[in-house]
Amino acid sequence: QVQLVESGGGLVQAGGSLRLSCAASGGSGSRNDMGWYRQVPGKQRELVAAITHSGNTMYADSMKGRFTISRDNAKNTVYLQMNSLKPEDTAVYYCNADLSYSCSRYGCYVLSAGNYWGQGTQVTVSS
């Protein structure tokens, strides 16, 4: 029921920045819990960041401090601002909807990915 379209990928030099966008349609719209994942050949897909419908954010430890996830509920769009990019950030980045998570007084963390994926957008960081 949810359709996702990513954009914003491309080629950038190490130390540069990119901003990825994910436009969502259908489903719960602004109530969706969203995330960004990435995958490189030969490796499993890994979580980059997530944001709940209420605005709580979660990051993989290796991304924390460099990447920022945000959302514009009026536009049904989720963003991933990537700064200080490194060659090891090179991957296909996928938008994900309806992920599951758990929250406590210690914070929130992602339990599993949702069932809806975008087509992916390639990010290549040159050294």
C-alpha cells in the first residue's frame, strides 16, 4: 500500500555531502515509521537511520554524528542528510516504511525493517 521513491544519490568526493529524499505515498502517510538502509555487493543490508511517526530518531552507531534523518510530514517525505562522507559509505541506499521499533526511557531502537522498500539510489564516494 506504500510506495516509496528515492532521489538525491550521486557521485561525491570524500568529505562532501549529499541529501537523499524519499517521497512516500499511500499507507498511513505522515504516520509511517520510516528508515534508511544501505547495501553494498557481498554484504547484508544494514540500517542507517530511522525516524518514527512522532519524530524520534535512531541511528546506527557508525552513522551517528555524520548523518541526520528528518521528515516533512506535510510533504510525506523523509530525508537523509549525509555529511563528511567516506568511501566506505558507498552503497545503494534504500528507503523503508513501516519498520518496527521499541522505546524505553533509555531511548528507541529498531527491531526490524518494514515491508515496503524504494527502488534504491546509488551513492558513490570517491577518495
